[in-house]
Amino acid sequence: MASSRAQTIIHDIGTLVTPARVPAPVRGRDLAAVVEISDAAIAVADDGSIIASGDEREVRAAVTTDAETMFHDAHGMLAIPGLVDCHTHPVFAGDRATEFELRNLGASYEEIHAAGGGIRASVAKTRAALDDGTIAPQVRRHLDWMLAAGTTTAEGKSGYALTLEHELESLRVLEAVALDHPMRTTRTLLAAHTVPVEYDGRPDAYIDEVAIPAAQRARNEGGASAADVFLERGSFDRAQAKRYLRAAQAAGLAARMHGDQFSDQGGIELAVEIGARSIDHLEALSVEDSRLRVLADSDVAGVLLPLSSLFLGRPYAPGRALVDAGGIVALASDFNPGSSYGESLTLAMSLACLGCTLRAGEALTAATINAAWVLGLADRVGRLDVGWRGDIVLLDQPSLAHLPYHVGTPAVRAVFVGGLLVGADG
């Protein structure tokens, strides 16, 4: 059999680490299992897929090279799969730094929201930026930040516009920005984020007149693959969330949910009932709660968002208990302007280990192949194996254990998407 030609060879890798070769979604003990190979290399073909990965001598023997093959010396660094962020909010204008100060002075997230701040403050800025055409550079800047931190695939939500046409335009802007950006994105309609001021006291009318019509159009007009809802006090209740998500599913969108962030509003039960792909947050879920077992026994992923816990001073989700119970666990940044203004998944991995007591291998698997499963991409991204896309991150660390241990300094030195170098530090 003829050898495959390599477009790119990354060689002199000190240690290559990838999630164990078990079917996604990865559960239980398998979540901590990783493959570690010393003195490794990775070869990527012209189509961007990995054609050889492992011991460097074996990789070089398995492929052919020519004058156009690009060689990248890893200088003994750690190689991991490109990180997959399955929960981000990159389509917004401005920031909410003033609210950060208010929270430090004692105001709660819910109090700020009730006073007209929070999501509604970002909505006003985002609508204006969509109207005057200044939103795209801000979205591109957010994607740049994620890519520099080692994220090569991300889900991006709408949700900061909250009119029918503005929500669809948010998706279109993200789609347009992503077309010429190295990072790959999927799009999620979050039309049911909160009730905008013009619908004060009329959440049912908002669901019927804005959120559901947006869900019916989002796949064809915004390239969306999923729909999301914020099921929480002051936003939407279980009945409203169910009506919206059922309409989204009927329109061909996967169901996603923000749930149990501040209170139990029946989110876990609803997610299981309708077959949602995930329920994200879970900070209000306790280890003693019988609903933890309900979630663990289902095919709904629990997406941990520890940067939000850090940012808001909230408890961490019971990640350890959910893993031990055999649940599907993924990890994301929740990058957004109000409750998690941070794009670093490596920091999220550190916090998942410190706050949710995950192990390093569990955090890696949760932020790669399981996050890819949430997005329906587990057959393409999230592993450093033959056939998967050549999305690779090189870190200046001696081992996987050092990644979450080195808190706050991701040490990302090179990022490859489809085998092409798209970001480098130094």
C-alpha cells in the first residue's frame, strides 16, 4: 500500500496526549483515560486530516514527504488536541466592566439584572452595533482571543439582540466572520436568553412572537444547528422553555439549555424529557440531589462552566459526583460580557480540577472529545488520531498534569487548524 503524502509534520513532540480511544460520549472511568506517547510526531494530509500520529519514527515511516511538506519542530513541548469550547457567547458589543465593580461592592448578578443591567445592558449595545454595522470586528476580536488560548472549535450563541431580525442577524454575522477565520464555529440560537424591556411582564408573548419564529427560521437563515434557553428565575420558566425548544426541535435544531445556575426550575427533568443535547451550568445542583442521578443516567451532557463560578463567586457544579455517577461531562468557558468574561479553556480546566475536583485527564477529555460530542462533531475533532482533523495545540509544559496545575498561564505556544499553523507565541 502506498504511503500518504504529508502536508505538515509536527515533530520532536515531548509528549503527545489525547483522550483514550473509546466511543464518544466518554463516561465514568474512561473520562480520565488518555493515551500518552513520548518522542512523538503528527502528520497531516492536504485535506487537513491526521494521517499518522504517535511514535516519531513510526510516523515518518508511514508517510511520504516532498519539497512542499511543512515541518514544524515542537522542541519537546506537550501536544494536545485543539480545544473545543461548546458554550460561548461571542456576538455582543461593548463590555460590562462597570457591573464587575458593582459586584465587587456587593451587588448580586440577579440584582444587577433586575435593575436593568446584565443581559439587557448588552442587548442595547448589541442592537446598536448590528444596526450600524460595527459588530463584526468585535466578534472577530473575540474569536481571535479564543484561538490564541488554544480553542480551535467553538460553538457561538446569539442572545444579545432579542428581536426576531436582530437574533437572525447575529447568527449571520457570526457565520460571515467565521468564513475567513481559522477557528471553526457552530451556531446556536439563544433567542430565549431573557425577556427584553419591550416585553416586560409578557414572557409568553415574547416566546410566541420572537423566540419561536426565530427558531423556525434560524437553520435556513442563520446556519444554526441548535437552540438554547435560559431557564431561570427572572428569565423563562419550564413551560416556556419547553414550548420554545420543542418548536426548535421541530425545525431541525438540537436542544440546549442553561439550567440550575441559580435555582432549580426543573431544568434537568425537562432536558431529559425532551432529549436535549446538554444542560449547562448546574451550579445550583447539589451532590445529595436525586436529580444528579437522573442526569447521570441520561444521554444529556452536563456542561461545566467553572469560569462563571469564579466570576460570580458561585459554587462550582458537582462535576466529581457527576463523573462518578457515570454522567456525560463536558467543559466550556461560557465566554460572555457579564458573567464569564474569559476565553481560556485551559483556565477552565484548572478550575474544573480545583473547584469540581476533576482529574487532569478528565478535564482534557471534557474539553475535547466530549465537548465535540455536544456539538455533534466527535467524529471530526477532539482527538489526535488518524482520521480526525489536524487541530493541535503545543504547550510549553512537560506533561498533562502541568496544564491545570499551571493556573492562569496557559503556555500555549502554537496552534494548528487542519495542520496549518494559525497562531504562535514567539
